[in-house]
Amino acid sequence: MKYRSHHCGALRPSDAGTEATLCGWVDSRRDHGGVIFIDLRDREGVTQVVFRPEEYPEVAEQSHGLRSEDVITVTGKVAPRLAGTENPKLATGGIELIATSLTVLNKSDVLPFQLDAKVSNEDLRLEYRYLDLRRPQMAQNLRLRHRVTTATRNYFDEQGYLEVETPILSNPTPEGARDFLVPARLTPGAFYALPQAPQQYKQLLQVAGVEKYFQIARCFRDEDLRAERQLEFTQIDVEASFISDVEIQTLIEGLLARIFREAKGVEISTPFPRMPYQEAMDRFGSDKPDTRFGLEIIDLSDVFAASEFKVFRSVLDGGGVIRALNARGAAEKLSKEQLKKWEEWAKTELGAKGLAYIKANATGEWESPIVKFFSEAEKAALAERMDLAPGDVLFFGADKWQAVCDTLGRVRLRCAELLELTKDSNALNFLWVVDFPLLAFSPEEAKWVAVHHPFTRPKTEDVPLLEAGEFAKVRAVAYDVVLNGVELGGGSIRIHEKELQARMFETLGIGPEEQQEKFGHLLRAFSFGAPPHGGIALGLDRLVMLLAGTESIRDVIAFPKNNRGLDLLTHSPVTVDFKQLRELYIQSTAKKP
RNA sequence: GGAGCCGUAGCUCAAUCGGUUAGAGCGCUGCCCUGUCACGGCAGAGGUUGCGGGUUCGAGCCCCGUCGGCUCCGCCA
């Protein structure tokens, strides 16, 4: 028996008069007592099937029992729709299949939710994920993801890149996220770790002479989940030898252009603008600036250089900065009470000391808790520098440079949301942020940590600064690609010399012994003619999210976990019995519920 | 580890200030219906208002606790 001659999206008026067999799910039924219409759905579309009692009484009788989501195969004559009953909403709306025989392959129970309606209850969607994936939007997302990965593979293949699979059972990483551990039965008491990224393997592949590597790589991080974060996620991972940072950026611009063209039918313009990290932070308060709107941060330290306002005075004397941004036209949307809430938000959520503001009313009058401390000259200079007009609201940041950037960067985004600056925008503002700092001081750990990762190469001209211990000033050959304020990925040119790598580890507080223990394999590999190399990794899930226009990573992953890392469909993770643990030389210390 | 929002029928939601028997749409079941495509008509079933406690003459609504979901901060080299 043949299930189908055509898919449900295939038949057209030109097929009229032929016989066809379709199979799929009953999408809906319209039972008129006599004639019965069934919309039959498969992955390619929907076709109307008609059961006519006067022509095929037995089949029509049988069709009365059909219910939503029953799986059937049906044979019939392709006929043009009666004049006036064509359905322009359907690709197959010009024809219908007049059923001559019907086989019910499988009945369906009533579904826990309707496929054509909004479902807010996400537990339910995840519990019945296989039904959720039948919904058109979700099915479309799966296809979109496939188109992205296919475009990626084709692109890299054409560029001469080799897809190489790297181990899922690998080693714990001393820095970075918490690892998922897997007990090694064959080595009692030892553990594998699931990779947070294939970083070391892809560098070792360069030492191996692969020269051009990519992988659609699953990565694992045992950290708390978020709307755009899962325990396991997928990276487009790339590494190449004898390549410059600009060449990698060009390669990735070509990839993204290809993906947007093939997955979305959109042409994007390349090359993307480049912006140094310092400039991104200064102007936008973020290392992944959304450049679809202005609201730029402006420095006022010189305006208040002689300020007698205590707060500003002490900040400036302590080496801090005074900065502000102008939320143009926000005055009518921000009452005094709301401004108070914003200040509270800045304090509790952003950890700011406060959020001073000046609200310029429609009349031009200033409402502000701090303006009384300003001199006339300061007020005039401030108004001019900020281009302050009636209806504007200025927000101030006064603190260390980094803290002011962080606070005003967040305030900027919140203002953009309030003013709906990106609401109807279909702009695609790609951007390379370059010249990241190599190192950052971590007050919690009381040591210097790698901003990107410990294999990132310092800029050649900044190596003397590294050697002089001026760690904060050392820039890395590192770059992030950003789209509309979302970080799509990041990479760097790596260190390929073992001496420089050892010096880097040392700077990070990893002594010679620990280096040998944890990175000996890498340092040894570097001693056997490691080529200069570099690469990048792009977050595939996030990219597909942007293309699909969804806010949740769960919408672009077939079987995601919920907020607490639970798979509501299969109920993983599960406890295992003592015997299974004993085989692995493992004992649980978890308290029994 | 912390904060916010939410939890009412299978689903999506309503229920005025704390006040009669907790409603609607969709879905479901039965009957009717021969050109619909959001088919239509009639009838019907379906509720421990997440759970536990408290305040009150009276609680879906107020209070406390708890469980669950989502979002954010921390965390994510």
C-alpha cells in the first residue's frame, strides 16, 4: 500500500482530473450532515478533502467518525473547486480532493490544547512538546534552524573548511562556567566533563595542520537558565591558521550574509562597521551597543570640574567621571513617582549609588533634586552640552568610569524601551566591537582574569604593557559581532607561542605546576610548530531566535529544558538506584525528600 | 543566593469595594444540517479558584506559609 502520491501542499488546478493519494493529520472537519469537508495537513501544507454521500456513500459514512489529529490516508479525484468556493488563503485552495477511499491509520485522543490557539501555559507545551511542535510557528522555527545550519555547512565547505567533531566527553576547565561532570567507570574516581566549548580541541586541530576548521558544536554549561540560555546550546565554532583578525571578520560577514539570504531572504550590507571597545563603552555604555538609536552618553566631567556639589566633587576627586544621557521627549512619560521608581531600580538592580535626573518640563522649567547645587555657569554649559530642550529628561551617572558605563548603558536601553525607539524598526545593525581589554581585575577573586579566555592574544604593540604589569591597559586581538544590541558571537587571534601562553597563565595566577597539570598538553603542542591561528564562535540558538523574531530560546530548540533545567517531557534528570551509582564509584549526598 | 510577576473549566481569559448558585469564548459530547474553510443551529457535560492555614457573618479577591511557572539580578572565561 502506498501512503501518498503527493504532499498536502502539492496539488494545483493543473492536476484536476487525476487521482491522488494524500496522508496526514485531520487539521479540521466541517461536517454538514451530508457533505463533509476535511482539511488534511502534513508538513508541506493543507488540502481540502471532500466526502460526498451521493457519490461515495460508504466513504462519506466513514468520514463522520473523523476527529482532529486522526492520522489518515485518503485517495480521490483531484477536482477544481466549484466556482466561488476557491480558498485564496491556501496554496492548494484552487482544488479539492473528492475522496473515493479512506483509511484511518491511527485515531487521536482530544489534544490537551488547540494547535491553532495561543497557549500561555508553557509547562503544558513542554510536557506535550511533540504536539507543540505540530503548531505552524514551531514547525517553521525547526525549518528555519535547519536552513541556517545547512547554509552554514555549505558556506564553510565552499570556503574550504573541514567540519571536525570534537569530544563530548572531555576535560573540566579550571576557569569559566560550572562543568557538567560524567563519572568515568573505567577510571574509578575520575570524571570527564562535557565541553563548555571546543576551544582547546580546535586549537589543537590547528597544530595538527587542519588549517580551516568549523563545527556546529553542542556546548554545556551548568549555570542558571534564562530566556535565552539553556544548559546545552549550540555554537557555530570556527578556527583557522595563518589568518588575521580582519580576515576572520570578513569570513563571518560572508557567513551571516549567506544565512540571512538563504534563511530569511534578506540582503545585508557588508563589511560591518568596527568600533573599539573603549568607544562602545564611552558612547553607549555597553560592549554590545544597540546602534539603532542614539541616546548617547556624554561626558560632563569638565563641566563640573570645579563643582561644589559634594557628590560630584568626591567622585571627581576620586578619579571618577560625571556623565549623562538625554532621553529626548521622555518628560511626559516620566512622572515624579516614576522617576523615583527608576532611581530605586538603579540602586537595587544596577547597584548604582543613585540616579540623578533633570526633567525639563514643557515650559522649560527644570525639575531635579540636584540642580540647586549647580552654578549658573554649570547649568548653562550642561544645557548646551546635552542639547537640553523642553520635554527632555537627563539621567546622570557619577562614579568610576566602568560603573557609570554600566548604569547609563542600562538606563539607555530602558529609555529606548520607554520611548519605543525600536518598536517598528526592521533595521539590522551589525557591528564589530574590537580591541577588547585582555584582562580585567576581579575584586571577588582578588586577581586578574581573562576578559575573553586565557588563550587570547594581546595586541603586539601592547605586549610591553603586559610585561610591565600594566594589565588594565593591555588590549586583546579580540572581537565580538553584535546585531541590534545582541552579542552573536566572539573570537580572537590566539597565542601560539608557548612562552607567551605560559606568561599569560602566570598573569592569571596559574603557576607553572598547575599549568603543566591542566594545560601541559596545549603547551607541549605549541612547542611542535604551532601555526599562528585564531577563530570565533557564534551562538546558533541566539541567531535563530533573532531570525525567528522570538524572545525565548525554547522556541528554537526542539526539546528544551525549563527554567530549572528539567525536561518536562521525559522528566530528566532522574535519580538512579544504588547499584548504578556503585558501578560508577559514586555516592549521592543529596538528602532524600 | 536574591527580586518581581503569575497560578480560576481541557485551553485562553473574566468575576466591581470582600457579598446570591464562580461566568464567557474556544474545545469536548449528543442531535440537526449537502459547499464549508473561524461552517451554522439546538442541547449538554465540565470547577476542591495550585495546596495548607489565618482574618471575617461571609474569601477566587485580604494576611501568612508552601508548591509550581515565567522574567530579571548574581552567575554564564
